[in-house]
Amino acid sequence: MTYKKQGNQVNKGLDLTASGSIWQDLNIYSGVTFLDPKLKNTVSDSTSNKQVVGVPKVQANMLMEYSLPFMQALVYSANIHYTSKRAASDTNSNWAKSFTTLDLGTRYTTRLNKVPTTLRLTVNNITNEHYWASIFPSDTDGGGGSASAFPGAGREVRASVTFDF
């Protein structure tokens, strides 16, 4: 795939997914992307053939869910997300480190007054990993300006109730 303004962003890669039951009441949903994101024919020789700002070469995610055999309405989950290091400048002189986050949760499905109800409790980023969630180049042509970066969310506890009317 090629994007163009003044120069090209060329992405070559492979995306793999797998899901299914790997053991009684244990399900897995996973994916990994391998990518070679390059800037080509840019306005500056110092940015041509460099990795695209903010785009990791490897990104992976694996969600596992387990329900107790004697209580199928109660489901435990673990979600692991990995992002490899990313260029933080068009010249690739600065990099954002790789990171891995872990989310743990549980949900319980029941009926309240005959209404299907799901109660959820989740702890996102349980290890309180500090990371850059998004990195954006200052321009799309490899001109070498300053990038912008936004920090990822710290540890977060969420509780919710969903009613299916």
C-alpha cells in the first residue's frame, strides 16, 4: 500500500490471527502484525528510507477468556497487548520504547426482573506501564519536523452494568 503527498509511505507486512477453544472452557482470540513501514522518495535525503513515525514493526494482542465449568455465567479474562518500539522522528534519531500492557477482568451474566444483565469489572494496564500510546509526525512528507506524542492510560479500574432491553 502506498500513500503519497511529497514522498511515499510504503507498508509491507503480514497480519496473522487465530482464535478458538484451546481447552475446556478456555477460549483465545489473538493476532499479530509484522510490518515494514518506510518513507520513500521524501523531500529530504535524511528522511528517505526511514521507518514511518509512530508505526511499530510488530504489534500483537491476545485475549483469553475462561468460564468456570460449574458456573458458565461467570467469565474471567486476560488481555495482553504488545507494541514494538516506534520511530519518534522522521530521521529515526529518536525512538519510543516498546511496551506491553495487561488487562484483567471478569463478567457475570444474569437476569434482573427478566432483563438480561451483564456486570463487568476490569482492571486495564494492571502493571501501570508508562508508554506512548500515539506518536504522530509533524507532516506527511518526511520534511523532518517535530512529532507529537500522547501518553497511554495508566492503571484504570472500570465497573459497568449492561441491560439488554
